[in-house]
Amino acid sequence: MGKDVENPCTSDCKLSDGVCRGCGRSKEEIKAWKRLKRPERAAVVQRARDRLKALKGKKKK
């Protein structure tokens, strides 16, 4: 059995356009987190990382 996927929450919750600026998850992903299975959680974490990278890229411009 694989290692559990760690919750990406940084306790720096600031929702903007439905996305948390702290962890990168959408409001829906945050609500669903406890019900998700390991592969779904891993996918959420990857999407959240991608969103945060995109947000940081926008700030530099």
C-alpha cells in the first residue's frame, strides 16, 4: 500500500476567484478532500502546484 498523500493546506487561506492563494486548491477540491481516494488526492496536489506556479508567474510580469 502506498504512502498517504499529505494535505497541501498551508493554513494561509485566501480564496481568490475560487482558488486558495495558500495551497492552490479550488474551493471544490478543499471541500472534497476528506472523501477523495489516494490517486484523486495526488491529482489534486499536482493541479494545485501547477496553479500556484501559474499565479507566481503572473506576479512577476
